[in-house]
Amino acid sequence: MIPTKMDFVAILKVLQRKIWVLIIIPALTIVCSVFFISRMDKKYKSTAEIATGFTTDESVKLSEGSNANPFEINTNFINVIESMNSKTVLSLVAYRLVVHDLESEAPFRNFKRSDDTPEDVAITKQTMAWAKDKFKERHSKFRILDSYDKEDRILFEILRGFDYDHEKLVKGLGIGRVSSSDFISVNYVSENPFLSSLLVNAVCEEFIRYNKALKQDRSSESIEFLEKLVKEKKRVLDEKTATLNTFKVSNNVFNYDAESESKITLIADYEINRENERKKIKSLELSLGSVENKINSLSGLNQDEVVQVNQRIIELRRQIRELNNATDDASKTRTKKLRDELQLEMSRIDALKNNTFSEDLKELEKDRDQLKLELKIAESDLASIEQTLRTLKYHASGFAGKEAKLADLERDVEFASADYASVQDKYNTAKNKSLVIGSSIRQTLQGQPSYEPEPSKALLLMALAGAGSLALCIIVIFSIEFIDFSVRFTSRLERFTGLKNIGSINFVNRKTFNIRKAFIDKSGEKESQVFVHFLRKLRYEIQSSKNKVFLVTSTQENVGKSFLILSLSYTLSLIDKKVLIIDTNFRHNSLTKMLVAQVDNRKLLQKGSETEVRQTESNGKEAQAAQSDSENGKSTNHNGNGEVNGKERAETERHSIIHNTEFNGVDIIGNIGGYDSPSEIFAGKDFKEVVDRLATQYDCILLEGPSLNEYSDTKELIEYADKVIPVFGADTVLNPLDRESVQYLKSIKHKLLGTVLNKVQFKDLSI
């Protein structure tokens, strides 16, 4: 919720009401601060400085171009400051301080046993003497105390007894970088100037000693590791080199490039020779084929004729054999003839055989034999060439594998050599750094004891105490005010509901409040006078509306509607207004109980017969007539035309539901109460007509409706009223049901006169 201008005005008013709280509490705080400041011990401050060398180039450089950037420099400063504040460094400082107090005749502090020191830890003079040696031992070995070690627990309790434990030392110690310089300042404030100076110097010295020892340990570890690594890399390099040399010796490697080039040239030459031999063999094979074809053609013809002659000879011999067994002359003649033919064929075959090996055939056979010889020679040469080529290619391929193997071995040697050189460089660098380690950090300013105590800053502390208490009081007041979500004053009501407000009524104690006395006694209580004033303002709003029938309702119960109606009725009666109160709050008939004394229930509004309405009407007429006669000075007890019989009038009054109240001019129609709604009670009755007739007899009619959040009665009563006046209690907090009821009230805007804020606290009236 965004504060408005009225909220700020309300806050100022609240502060104005609490002005004495805002004055007294800060004043008491200042007085208390003065008392405590006067009892504070004097404090002495000592300062020492160390130069880090992070931002300068004075240290020995082991490499070029290694200037640190601002981020690295800042990180280095943070690391140094944290290390100086560490438990290790401050433990070393504490050892020195406690040894000083144990050895010195004028110690800075005396031992005081702590209240929470364990009972089993006994600290005597012998224990102190033993502890002194133990502290020196711990100091020389850079060892902090272990709470689980029995001896260390005793030493720790001694440190606590001297207030030299880590927690106590850190409280008065201030370590920080001096602006953007290369220096770190160490400040300590204590009750003893010599203690302060010794402590700041001890912090610087112990840090430098611890830092140097730590770096030396780390450096020695690095050097040992790098030394082992150098030896390992050297061994690997020697193994790789030995493997390379062995391979060269075993493979007769002199110059692989020259030998490989020679072999490739020979292979090319032999491949050319192989192709030439293949061509030669092809030529010889063709020539041999041609000669053999010629030989076959010559020898083929004679051979065929010889075969034919042989077949003829065989046939003749068969015929002769067959005819030899015959004895007739014809067969003999035939046999003789066949023998002659056989003789002729035999001569013919001899002639053929003598003519087969001619000179040409012999010459061709000679050429054939020569070609076969040359072919065999060529094939032998080709085989020799191919064998040589295979040998050369084998050797050449062997050269490639060996060359690859040699390249791998040489590369391994190269890598091993590079690794060895890199590790060797790191080893040399680490050895060089170990020679100059710790040289960049040194103490440049020795802490000196101060002879003037530190300013107590009493005025500043008192001002801070007063301002702090004032701020706390304001915060508490604001918190209380803003935590209170009640309506409280009219501006909040209008902002919370969005409804116009026509007035507010301050809270008065109903049990002790006398409304007649409040209007008569002009010198009464302030609350009563303000109450009367606000009632008159509300009366004016009602008169200005020019309406007669008003329904007073609320969203919640117990907001003071009944008391407000009663007070408003009395206020209207003071200006000679006839007021009729109709108690239509059947759920809580408070008005009936307040204004109607013991009365017959039949003379109260209730669910029942219709005579009530008629009685109400007749009573109204009688009242009007009585008023008219009274104004004319006539008596009501007369007979004749226009006169009312006294007996009838008494009878009418006996049955009337309009009752007079203790206030002149204020009448009331009460109700018997119950759980019926107005619609159920007025069912079958024209209550609107009754109200309209009563409005002619009374100047103002006030109806009370139950709360909207719990009941629907008010919604049923709105049709009988000219205007609706919702009443809100200043001490109430609006809830979701209230918001629903407010939305309904907005929907009857033509009948809504405005809200009234009741029970406003006197302190909130001016807001």
C-alpha cells in the first residue's frame, strides 16, 4: 500500500503525540553512554607497516614480461592480509606474548583463570614453567594448538587466561592495505602501549618468518619433484637415443636417401629391359609360328599321299590273302594282277619317301630350330630380369619400412629431448627462485609505543547512541502504527472503502456518559464537548439532505449504531424535531432494550397479526390530532363533532406500538427480537405505506439495520428508507466480507448518504 499525504500527516501527528518518548529515551541513552564511556579503560594504538613488493620492480626478475595485472595484485594483497589474520600467524604471536609475560618481571597482563575453564585443568606455577618451554617449542615448529591434545588444552587455557587467544587478539587487530600503495598497515589497540607495539611488530615478523618458511617448504618440495622428473626424463632420452643407434648399426644405415634413390633408378632400368625382352619374346614367338606353319604345309602334302598309298597297299595285301586260298584260274589271274599293283604301289611309296625331305623343308626346319633357341634365351633373360626386379623392389620396400622406423625413433628422441629440456628449465628456475624467496616482503615501519591514549570519541559515541535510540524509537513507533490496520480516522476510511464520509464521532464511555449533561455543561470534559460538536455536524448533514427516513447500518457488529442513533435523535430533538426511532434490528434489539421499559410484547414489532400496522396508523393519527389540539389550546376530552372520546383515546394508546422515550420529541417502535428477517415479519403488510404515513407525522425517522456481513436484513430494509448511513468502527479492520458489503453499498449510490466513522480515538481526531 503506497502511503498518501494523509498518511504522512498522520505519522507526523503520531510523532508529535510521542514527543516526550522521543526526547526522554534518547536522553537516557546519552546519559547511560556517558556513564559507560567514563568507565572505559584508556586505549593505546601502535602501527607497523610492511612492504609487499607486489606493485614495484625491485625484486630479482627470473623472467621478462611477467608484470602482474591489477586483479592479481589485489588478490595477492587479500591473500597476505588473510594469512596475517590466520590462526597460525596469530598463534605464533600469542606464543611470543605469553612467553614475554611468563619471563618478564613487568608482564603486560596477569593470568586470570577463565570461568569456563575445565575443572580437570590445574594451572600452577610448575605448570606455567612447563608451559613456557612448550610455547617456545610450538613457536619454533610453527605448530598451532590442538584442542583434542591434553597438553595443548592446558596451553590453550593459559592463553585464554592472558587474553592472548585468537578471538581476543583479532578484536583489537586491524590489518589492511594502505590506500592503493604497496604497503600493508598493522594496527593494534590495547590497554598497554608497549603491548600494542610488541604485538604489531610480532605480527609482521612472524608473518614474514612463516611466509618464508612456507615458501621454502613449497620450493624444496617443488625442487625435489622437479629433480626426480629431470632424472626420469634424462633416462628416457638415453633409452631412446640408444635404441636409435642400435637400429642404425643393425641395419647398416649410412645414407638412406642416396641408397634409396639408386635402387629406384635400377628398378626403372630393369623394368625397361623387361619390357624389351617381352617384346623380343613376342617377336620370336610370331616368327617361330610362321616357320612351323610353312613346315607343316610342305610336309603335310607328302604325308597325305603316303597315307593313301599305304592304305592301298594294305588293301591289296588283304585281297591277295583272300585270293591265295582260291584254286581257280581267275583267282590266280586276279592275284597276279593284284601283286603287280602291289609292286607298283610299293615303288610309288619308295619314291614318295625319297622326295619328303627337300631342301626347302630342311632350310625351314633349320630356321625353326634357330628361333626356338633364341626364344629360350630370351625367356631366360626375362626370368633373370624379373628376379632382379623382385630383389630390387624387396630391398626398396625394406628401405621404406626402415626409413619409417628410423623416423619414429628420431621423433621419439626429439620429443624426449624437448621434455628433458623443458623440465630442466623448470628445475633451474625453481632453484633460482629458492635463492631469492621471501625477499619482496619486508617490514618498513616498526611499531612504537604511544604515550598518548586514543581519543575516547565520547561526543561521537554519545551522538551515535542518542541518534540510534531516537531512530529505534521512531522505527518502533512507525512499526506499531503501520502494523495497525484498523480504520482509525476518516481519511483511511475513505481510502479503504471509496465511500464519501459525512462525519465522525469520537469515542466516549457509554457507561459514564450523560448526553444531557454533555449538551448543558459547557465546561465539561474535552471528549464530551468534541462528541457534541461532531453530533451537531452530523445533524447538519442529515438536515441538509432534505430526506426524512434514514437507515443506519454497518458492515460489522458492535460498531455503536444504537448509541449513535440515540445520540443523533436527542440532538435532533433539541431543535424541536419530532424523531421516530424504528428498531428494525431484529437480530439485536439494543434500542428497544435501552428506550422501552417493561412493556407488553404485543406492543412490539413481531411476526404476527396485522393489527399492529393499523394500530400504528391510528396511533399516528391520534398523535397528530392531539398535537393539533394542543397547539390550539383545546382539550382532548370533549364530545361532539370532531371531538375524540377520552375512553377511545385511552383504548388507542393502550394498543399503540409507538412508545415515548425519556427524551421529549423522540418516540420509538421497538421489536421483540428473533431470527426472522424484515421480509418475513412484514409479509402481508404494506410497511412502506406505514413508513410514508409516519413520515408525515415526524420530522425524521431513523431505522437500524443489522450488519451487512452477517445478515441480509439491511438489503430488505433499504426499500423503506430514503437514505442509507453506514457506520464503521474506528477500531475495526476491514476484511474480505467488508469489501463485499462496501461493493453493495456502492451499488446503491443514489440512496447512500455517506459513511460515519464511530469510536474515533481522541488522539486521531486531528489527523
